[in-house]
Amino acid sequence: MANPCRKLLFNIYMGFYCSTIMPKMCICSQLSMSSTDPFNKDPGAFPVATNGEPFPWNKLRLPTMVIPLHYDLLVHPNLTSLDFVGSEKIEVLVRDATQYIILHSKDLEVMNVILQSEEDLRYRKPGKKLNVLSYPAHQQIALLVPEKLMADLRYSVAINFQAKLANSFEGFYKSTYRTRGGKTRIVAVTDFEPTEARMAFPCFDEPLFKANFSIKIRRESGHIALSNMPKVKTIELEGGLLEDHFETTVKMSTYLVAYIVCDFNSVSGTTSSGVKVSVYATPDKWSQTHYALEASLKLLDFYENYFDINYPLPKLDLIAIPDFESGAMENWGLITYRETSLLFDTKTSSASDQLWVTKVIAHELAHQWFGNLVTMEWWNDIWLNEGFATYMELISVNATYPELQSDDAFLDVCFAVIKKDSLNSSRPISNQAETPTQIAEMFDAVSYNKGACILNMLKDFLNEEKFHKGIIHYLKRFSYGNAKNDDLWSSLSNSCLGDFTSGEFCYSDSKMTSNTLAFLGENVEVKEMMTTWTQQKGIPLVVVTREGRSLRLQQERFLSGVFKEDPEWRALQERYLWHIPLTYCTSSSNVIRSHVLKSRTDTLELSENSSWVKFNVDSNGYYVVHYEGRGWDQLITQLNQNHTLLRPKDRVGLIHDAFQLVSAGRLTLDKALDLTRYLQHEASIPALLKGLEYLELFYHMMDRKNVSDVTENLKHYILRYFKPVIDTQSWSDKGSVWDRMLRSTILKLACYLNHAPCIQKATELFSQWMESSGKLNIPSDVLNIVYSVGAQTTVGWNYLLEQYGLSMSGAEKKKILYALSTSKHQEKLMKLIELGMEGEVIKTQELSPLLYVIARNPKGQQLSWNFLRENWTHLLKKFDLGSYAMRMIISGTTSHFSSKDELQEVKLFFESLKAQGLHLDIFQIILETISKNIKWLEKNLPTLRTWLLVNS
Ligand code: BES
Ligand code: ZN
């Protein structure tokens, strides 16, 4: 999910972190509400159903006259004919009398609909057959009732339907895998969020329509069926088919329903509170499930304690699906994962793989409360799900796996979104979303990363205990219901406004005390503050100017790529104002002070003289800081004299902010580079990695541009400067997780830069590995490097491709595919893309990360860009325009460009798409990113050249 996208492309399912710049849009013109849609021209008019009759509902959102209470759902997937038939009985409550029921349904053939009133049911009357109208543009069907349904009565709607198992990654779809013995097996699996439950059964497919589900699945005896709840019984049908009946679910939204028919194996354990946890994978990968079981047991125990609410279901299954578009999906009681997000292979999974798997499990388990138990009212606030789950990764992994030191990785969660949020094309956290396309676009870095970062900032502001109690309050108050932003803010400020709950934080009216009033005041403060972060796009820049002991503070909107001297800068600043909870410390005191900056300018007095002041302690705040005058020099001097007087996360933050300020034209590149020179004494790995990351980024930028003098000098600088670190690395899996991640990163860079000892060692290991017919165990942290060096010869490349087909480890395959894509031979890169298009040897799910990495290979950038344009229609057959994969492909093959000609080409391409009615918000983000790259180079290439001459 780009490489703020947490570094290793194949490591993550980049879908998510990267996707964030990639909105979704439906390619089907019916869905995109094109201007040719008559409905759009006159929103008051009724649309026309497929049979030519008027469709009685003209809005995308369902009416609320009828609400679902309970679904009885029976599904029979046929894994031979690759289709499914289903029947359901939906019990509904009529709130206002109506003559029709509107439901969601997409690509389903609805065969028969019968309505029964309570009376019909009581007297076993057959019910009435209803006419069904279909309006595919809104993915809706209308059930027309002959006589008005009466308010406050319940009815039962029985529907029969059928469809093909989808050939994609959504709805009820087909996944396949090959056994070690070479046989192909089929799996039928669901993936519904946000709006695809309607592809599996007609339903009220909106998060607010919570209901209970009783699910039955038919299957053959060689398969198992899984669903949200435990199985209660299996009955044998005529002809030997089996029908599994699952317990009725708790009240939940449709997007969380799940069922799977497969032939997987599992491992199980029980939590302290008695929940049965099982991890499923294909039989050949069963041995890779144990780490996930251990982690999920620990994490489930942790969450039950932390939230003070038990996980409400008797069981939780986690299952690795061979074809999965994103990283994972939190279906209640049956969480689905991409194989590399769940499985851990002791031989081939690296330290960062372990961190990734742990975080994905932590994320999806957090959703069992944030999202499943309490759901946002509507998709505009999806950050309440995703921001919280991302934030909870930090809290829970820190508590359960302190040795992973995952809080050090959290800074990158914020840095990744700052890059995007400082473009004008960003969006506010809460954003209107109506169409499926707009809804899908909400699953981006703004919802996930910025959401998590502002929560972390708020926790820092309120203090840990209060924040913790507040979220417990929020979860308890809205259990099995839905919430919006304001509900969260009032829970977090311990206010019981509106709705009184007894408990330790709330006071009834009769007990109105000054305490209560203080709480009310605080509620306003929290709400006012947080609204400035959720309703406005962008990130503030705090400019600090020091004169003696007084500090002048100024806030403005931080924009990268637009400089203060540019004519458009002023207009882009208008109306932006945040309530920024500032923290700072100084050279003379390590006490953390705080101040809320609510106005454009403000002043602060320091209590003692000090040689420097540093804002945003531990980088907990979501803002960039610029020190005017001598501010940066004073900090650089301190770093060089004794960097340990600044806290480790502050050092990472300083490196980050300095380079961001370069992009914004506020700091010169040589100043930022000078700041990194203290790194030769740095022992803290996150700071070291941050500095290295920027140097590496510049190297790749220069390499792709073919600026050979700068590339060469930069290479020598990096190798010379980091020589002590490179030389002390062992080719092993020893040390802490961060030691291991440093080893992977630095050796990868050293070999990439052709550092002779590195190449020699990697070549040696690769030959031994080949000679052992792939049996030799190479330390997992250097596997990527060994394979990449090996992939540079034709023999090695071919051997790796062969091993790719045979490997039973997703972690290993990911590393092999990465290595293959670093080849300098274009025909080899093309072959990989072709294999990815074919989907046999390289699965379609790998195509987007593959194209992303190939586009970053100097020999592959033109190739992948041409491929995108030439194969556009083929790609659209595989992925929805707005899908994760497609958004990653488009941005992956374009957003690193940095010349005017390239910008023009991309612009033309996007315009041609728009002319076909295909529009994505990401187009603007990409164009702005390329313009920013161009500007960066124009301004900074000469500086970089000179700096290297002086410093190499
Ligand atoms: N709820 C999402 C899955 C999802 C993503 C649904 C996009 C619809 C659209 C899930 O909880 C999630 O966030 N998955 C991430 C992995 C996670 C660890 C960041 C993903 O799939 O990338
Ligand atoms: Zn999530």
C-alpha cells in the first residue's frame, strides 16, 4: 500500500498504503452516473427500469421506509460449473407505509419474489408474488407490492437468485490454487466491503441497515464451508450434498457477511475468555499458519482487556485466500487475508514480513470492535473504521510484541500521508461519498494514515488514560449501532451530552457540578479542535521565529511543490486554520511543554535561555515545523555536538521535516543534507533509515533521469559515508527486528550500488543455493538481496522463475518476483508482465505490485508506461477502473515521472480517458505529483551536484 508505502513493495500489500492516492471509479458507464444518464439531467424524474417501466426510486441511497431485521440466507456454490444459486428470506419492518421495497442487487438474476405478511406467516398462507424492476445504474431492484405495506408491521420477503461466481476479487468470487502435486483446486469466497454484498445476494447494502443473518451453505463432502458464525449442524441432502447451518449472527452490517467453500486445513487455539481461534490455509501451507494463531490469540486477549468488551462471537477464523485483491478484510468472525498478510514461513519470512503479518492481524482484529461492533453511519466517515484500526495496530502490537518496537514504525504511517496531504489535490478526512466509486475512493491514506495520526495526536493531547477511557465509552455507547464523528468527540471528552449513560465518567443533570461543566467545556474544545482536522484537507506548517526568549508562532497551510513566492500560493492559503496542540522542549529543559495554537499567529515566552527549541515532541503532532532565522542551524549544531540530547523520534522528525521543507521551497537542499551528516554517529536505527531513505530516493531519481555525474557521486557518497554500517552487517537473521530491517535495507542498497563485497557475498550464496537445487537455507533478511543479485544473469533469472513456480511460500515468491523485476533486460521484464497478464504462473493479484516495481526500474519505466497505454482495455477487463489494483497500476506507472514531456504524455492519456467518460480523482493527484517532481529537480539538482562535489 508507495514507499512511504512502508518500503518494500512486495512486502506489503501495497494496495492499501499506496492505494491511498488511487481512488476507485466504476468503469461501467451506468454506474458512473454519466451525463448521458437521463436521470442525472432531471433528478426529480423517475429513472427507467430495464423493462422500460418507471423505477419508483431515484436516489442512490435506499429509502428508510422499510428496514431489514433478519436474513435467512441459503447459498449453493457449484465449484464445477462455477456458479451459485441462492435463496433468502428477509424479515423487514415497515416504518412508513409504502408500495415498494428497494433493495441492492448487482449482476444477480432474481428469479422469484414472494411477500408474506405476519398474518400470512401465522396462517401459513402462501404469500404474494411480487413484480421486480431492475435499475442497474444504481445497482437496485424494486419489489412492487400490490397493496400498500402498512407502517409498523413486519413482512417477510423471499427471493430466489443465481449468478456466476465472479471472475474478479469482489462479491462471491472464484479463487484457485495449485497443490504441490500440480493439481488445480477451486475455492469460492466472498469479499463485500464496501458495496459488493449486493453481488452475492439482494440486500439493504448500506452500513446503517444492521440485521441478524442465519446462513446455510451447501457443499460437496470433499469441501468445508465457513461463515461468520460457528456451524450448528450439517444435514445430508439427496444426492449426497451437504448443507451446513450456521448460528445466527449478532446485529451487523451487510459488508461484514462472509462465507467460503474450500478444502483448507486449520490450526486452532482458545483465548483466555474461551473464544476458539482458527487459522486456515491451503493444505500445503498449513505449516505456515502457526505464527498467525499465536499472534491472533495474544491480540484477541489484548483487545478484550483493552476495550473492556468481550469479543461477542464464539469463534474467530482467519483464512489465507490464494487470490485476494487487497491485504485483508475484517468480516466478523471470518477474517480473510492475502496469503502474504497471514502466513509466516520460518525459512523465508523476514523480520519486516513478521512485522507486517502482526500488524495486519492487529488491524483486522481491531475492526472486530471498531467497525464491526460500532460502525460508521455512512462511508463519508470510513476513517472511524480505518483510522482507528490503523491507530490500534500501534497500541496493540506495542503491548503484545514489544520486541517488534512497532511504535518506531508509526512515524512512517504519518509521513506517508503528509506527502499526499501537502498537495492541493488532497481531501478532508470526512468527505461526501455517494456512488460506489466515490465510496471506494475513501479507502485511502487520508482515512487510514491521517485518521490514525490525528487520533495519536489527540491521545497525546488528552493523555493516554483519558483517551483510553473515552474510546471504551464510545464502543460501549454505540455497540451494535452506528456512529459519526461528533459521537466520538463527545465520548472522548467524557461528556454525556444528549444521551446519559451511568458510569464513571458521566453525571446526570441532577448532579451538575463544576466538574460536569468542565467536561462540557472540554467537549466543545475537543470537538472544535478535531473538526479543524477532519473537515479541512491538508496539514499545517508551524513557523517558529525566536528572539531571545520569545517565540513567534505562525501557522499556514503546508504545500509541497507550491512555493511562497509563487502567485497561486496566497489563494491556496485562504480560510485554512487549525487548532494545533503544540508540544516543545528546549536545550535547557527536557520537560515537555504544550500550547494550543488556535490563531494564525501567537507568541510564547520561554522560561529560560536555551540554545535551541524543538517543536512536535516525539513527532506525535500532525504538523510540519519550520525554524526561521538560526533555528535550523542551532538544531544542526546540537545534532553534531551531541545528538542524544534530542529524543530519537525527534531526530527522525527533524530529518523528515527538513526534506519536506525542501519540497516546499522553505529550506535549501544543502541545509537538509547537512543535517543528515550527524548520522555517522547515529545509533538509533529509525533515524538512520530515515536519512538513508532520502539519499536512496535521490539516487533513484537521478538514476532514472540518467544524470550520470550526480548518480556516480551520490553512489560514492552513500557507500563511503555508510561504509562502517555496511561493513559491520552479517549475512544472517540475528539481532532485533530493527537490526534485521536495517541489514535488509542497507545490504540491498549496497548491492544495488554495486558495492563489490556485497555483490561477491550475494553471488556466492546464490550459487550455493542453485547448486543445492534451492534447498540451502539463506537467511530470510538477505534473501531478497541474494535473489536480486542472482537475477542479473540469464541463468540465474531463469532458475529463479522456475523456483517461483514451485515455491509454496508466499514470502519467498514475493522476494523472487521482486528479484526478477530488477533485471536490466527489457525482454525479461516484458515476460514478467505477460505472465502476470496470463495469470497462471504469476497470479493476477501480483500484476499491480509487479508493474509498480518494474516502473521504478530505470530499464522498466518506459516499458511499463507504454504497457499501460497499449493494454488499457485488457487491464480494464481484469480490474475495475476504481479497484485497488487499477489505482496502483495507474499511479505506479506514472507518478514517479519528473519531466515536462512525461507530464504532457500523462496529461494526454488522462484526457483521452476522460473523453471516454472514465474519470478518477487520482488523475489530478498524479499530475500534481509529477509537476512537483519537475519543480524539485529544477530547483535542487544543481544544489545536489554542488553539495556532492564539496562533500564526496
Ligand atoms: N476494511 C479493509 C479492507 C478494504 C480495503 C475494504 C479497501 C474495502 C476497500 C481492511 O481492514 C484493510 O484495511 N485492509 C488493508 C490491510 C491493513 C492492514 C492496512 C488492505 O487491504 O490493504
Ligand atoms: Zn481496515
